[in-house]
Amino acid sequence: MKPLFHIGYHKTGTTFLQRSVFPKPEFSLVAKTRALWPSFVQVDPFAFDAETAHEVFRPDIEEAAKQGLVPVLSAERLSGNPHSGGYDSVQIAERIAAAFPEARVLVVIREQTEMLISAYKQYLKKGGPGTLWQYAAPPSDVPRVPLFDLRFFEYHRLVGLYHRLFGPENVLVLPFEMLKNRPRAFLKRIGDFAGATVVTPQFKPLSVSQSALSLAFKRRANRWVVRDTLNPAPPFEVEKINGRLLKLCTVADSKIPASLRERSERHLREIAQEIVDNRYVESNAMTAELTKLELHSFGYACQ
């Protein structure tokens, strides 16, 4: 039984798949999230050894195969990190291919305006201090560290890479919008691809993001007191403050009138739409050609 690598992207239902689909009787969730990092992400590029990476997961993959289950290795970080522009996406793909050349690969994408909003909210939740404009257009003169890059959401680049490494027949790309609106069709596609019959679980959001308004207040606090890799040097670092700020955001959202929250969401979406504009039209058309998906029917700008 070929292993199935589910590589993300971020913010495309990964938690739902890991909790409600891949642990089901048809699959065996061999490894997820950070369990995969030491072998494929946090790796000294001069010391990576494909045989060692393979051996880490081989026993569980073989045990799943003996039971007639599809072994799954799932981590959205395998597609890269949106906050650093996917700087290591190519290296990760090559490591997976070197360790498991026989694998099948599942990629879930999302319409770019919604993806940008979701990634930016995650950035604020982690401790990022920048506005959406600052996040989407970081300083570009002599960059010293990996930063956000809008090209990360040009999906044809990563899809094309995995096609070259594994063959198009071993790569399945699905839109997140299908999971939201047609979950049975989405899961059937995964089952057909992996060689398993998927029983559709009850589909409901596992978490609700804080509102744009409460996160706007948190952004201002992030700058001063939250220390994170996205904000490594606040003037007044306060230990464990980020969790408390997130709880305050949740409380605030329960108190703020819905009309104000909705207005803030509209404003954030307007900015994201201005940033995205038509920059992904060509990329989406190429992605549609590579995947044979009618992406325009899911709201992607393709022409």
C-alpha cells in the first residue's frame, strides 16, 4: 500500500482531515504535524539522509499495509511556511521524494484572497505586529531572513514540482472550497485516489477564528509585548502573554456588536482584494490545466 503524504496548504482543513478522516478505519495516520518536522523540515540540508528518514516511518507504514490500511503522513508545513514565503518548499518536496519515491501526494489549495486573509489572521494570532499591507509587502531590499511572499500562493509552481517528482498520476490537488460545499465529493476523490472507501463524517468547523476587529487590537499589543519568531524583539516582553491576549480576543468578540465585527471583516477583505487583484489569474489558469480542475467554478480568478 503506497503511503499518502498530505502536505497542506495551511488553512485548508488540515485539522479536520487529521481528526475526522485519516484516523478512520480506511486509513492509518502514521505521523502528523510536528512528528514529521525532524525528518523533512527542521533538517540540516548538508546532513539529510533519505534512508534514515524512510526508516523512521517504515515500521508503521508496513504495519498499516499489512492491515490493508492506507498509511497517511500529514502536515501542512510540508508545503512550506506562508509567513516565510515557502522558502524551503522545494527542499522539502525533494526530501520526501528521495525518502518515499513511491508515495502519493495530496495537496489542498484555497482561493487566494481568502487564503491571504486567513494567513494574515494566523500571523496576528502568533504575534505578528504588521498591518496587512506590511505583511503582504515586506521590505525587499537585501532580504536577510525569509519573509512573506505573494508568490507562495501561485499554486502551479508547487503542483508542477510534485508532478515532476512523483508523476501527475500520483498527485491529487483539491480545492478547499469543495470540502466546504461538497464534502462528500471531496472525500470520495481522496478515497478513489488513495484506494480506500471513505465514509463521510459529520462536517463542521473545528474552530472559529477571532474577528478582524479583535485581532486589530491584538496587533497593537503584539508590537510591544509578544515575543515570537514573527516579532523577535518587542520592547517589553511579557512571558506567556500571547495566550492571554487570544483569550481576551475571544471574550471581546462575544461583547462586540455583530455589525462592528462584520464592518471590520469587510474592510480587511477589501484590502486583501486590492492586494490580490488579478495577480493570480495566470497562475490559476496553469494550475487548472495541471490539475484538470474547473477552478473558476470554485471562485478562483482564471481569466
